[in-house]
Amino acid sequence: MTEKMRNLQDKVEKILKDNEVYGYELDFNLELENVVYIEIEWGDWKHDHLRLKWIMEKNGFRQAGEDVTEEDGSDCYSATHTFIYLGV
């Protein structure tokens, strides 16, 4: 992992901690140093997934995608969110 990626990891972890986002997994694209993947397992569509998007966009990230990995027809589902850091 490059120094730039470690700095980005520290930034994302601080954002998530400061905003009390829990129950996530964090991963990075090793080829594109400004791409972050955040997986939320069985989170509510509004209180977890939509809130994550809002928090990240407020901190200089743009959501590039959301890949739903599990769903059961309820308000909760699992997904991997892809964010691009725009450098704010």
C-alpha cells in the first residue's frame, strides 16, 4: 500500500469514526489510489446506506457505484459502495 493510500485510509477511517458509522468493511483499489470501497452488511437503506453516501460526499468523495450483495425485500440490505476521492 502506498503512502497516498495509507493517508486516504486514515482519512476515511476518521470520517467514519467521527460520524459513528459502524459495521463496515473498508477496501481500496490498488491500481487507482483515489478509489475506496466501503461494504455495509445488512444496513437500513436510509439510516446506513444513504447516510454513508451523504457523509462521504460532504467530505470530498463522490459515489461511483453501489453493488447490492444481499437483499431480502426488507428495508435492509448488504452492498459495497464505491467512492472516488475528489480531494477536498
